[in-house]
Amino acid sequence: MPHSAARPVPAAKGIVPAHVAIIMDGNGRWARQRGLPRLEGHRRGVEAVRTATLAARELGIRILTLYAFSVENWNRPKAEVGGLMGLLEFYLKQELKTFVKDRVRLRTIGRIEELPAGVQKHLRKTIAETAHFTDYTLVLALNYGARTEVVDAARAYAAALAAGQEKLNDRSWATFSRYLGTADLPDPDLIIRTSGETRLSNFLLLQGAYAELVFTPRLWPDFTKADLAAACAEYASRERRFGLTSDQLKSAPTPTP
Ligand code: IPE
Ligand code: IPE
Ligand code: MG
């Protein structure tokens, strides 16, 4: 649903989403519109990542998850994949100082072990050096797909069952979800997708079960703090019912799924 850029973000406590996840889409189209190579769009996309990370902190969003590379993105032309991995390494190298200065904890979701060694090295270093920060978390979804995540979780859960660490008659989501990459993170409250596409493309399919979705036509390299604020305002205007009725919510205003 499109949102209005004019509406301000309400300052009221509890209305700012604690966890925002963004499907950063439209780098290629941004470049094509300007007659530039796709990689230039990705370069500008990195700038937009910096803008969004800062904006999220300024708006009081404590956890920001960015979908940076999907398991399906390996199927893109080799040169584009190589370019994206190079940019990722460059970004991590450059950004460490800023993460430390701004006290932002970095973490990842996705099959990190399949990324190039250089990227993994910088990820490990940045994650280790920012692990003690508690106020803001940036989660990069890298080589991430919800389906591979659930396969990995199911395998780990099965192994825990076989080892007697879990009980077969425990059928709770709370237990199973501890085996997902997001085990120690709350579910996203708001998922934003840029570029006008209105699909989830294998992103946080389980954790986003009750997320509010906001779709904006803005191409990712053009995404600004105002766009993030507008998405948050749209979020604040929604009624999250988690299966209850509107009347029930009035007597018990903070349900959880
Ligand atoms: C998003 O932009 C970046 C990645 C998926 C890595 P795209 O590269 O998908 O841009 P479009 O969709 O082709 O415009
Ligand atoms: C989703 O965008 C993945 C990322 C933003 C990293 P895509 O551009 O890959 O998604 P589709 O192919 O349009 O569904
Ligand atoms: Mg795309």
C-alpha cells in the first residue's frame, strides 16, 4: 500500500516499530534509468544503506534488518555477483569505524559460510568488535532465504530431538523458532519493500507472519530518512490485531501472536 510522505512519525512511545526489515530493491532500475551499469546502482545502494542506518537510529528504531543478498541472487550474471561481493567487502571495511562510533551491533542471518572468504573475514571482525553494543542492531541478511533457513532449522531441531535435548511432544513455535537464524531477535514489526514490487521474495516468511507490510515505489538508491519516517507513520496508523477483534484490543491493548 502506498504511504503518504507528508504524515509525521508519531513521537508516542510504543508506536515506533522496534524492528524494521527492508527489502532493498530497485538498484538495477535506478541505474538503467540513468544509462549506467547495474553495479553503479548497487554502489548508490550502499550509500542508501548508510542513510537508512543513520535514519533508523534517529527515528528510534532499535533493530534494522536489511535484505542485501538472497540465495536466489547467486543466479545473476557472474560479474554482477562478483561486483556485489566486492562492494559488500568494501562496505564492511569502511563501516567498522562508524559502527563503533555509533555503538551499532552488527549481525547477520543467512548461510554466511557460503560467502567468499574475504567477506566472511570482515564480517567476523565487525561482528566481534561490535558484539557488546546493546542499543542498536543492524542485521544483514546475506545469502539469506526463508526456505533455506527453515531447512537448516529443521535439521538442527531434528538433531536436538535425536540427542534428547528437545521433546517430541513439544509442539510450540517458541521452541522451534530458537533454531532459526533470528533466534535472539524479536520478529519484525514492519517490513518495507522499495521499487514498487509487492512480493516478499523469500524474506522472513515465518518471522514476518504478523509484520505490517509497506510497499513504496521509491527505488532503493533514492530511499531517504523521509521515506523511512513515512513508512513508520503508515505503520503507526495500522491496528495490529494478531487474530483478535478490534473490541478485544481496546480492553487488552498489547497482544502478541
Ligand atoms: C536490489 O536491487 C539489490 C539486490 C537484489 C542485490 P536489484 O538489483 O534487484 O534492482 P532491480 O530489481 O533489478 O531494479
Ligand atoms: C530481493 O530482491 C532480494 C534482495 C533485495 C536482496 P530481488 O530483486 O532479488 O527479488 P525478485 O527477483 O524481484 O523477486
Ligand atoms: Mg530486484
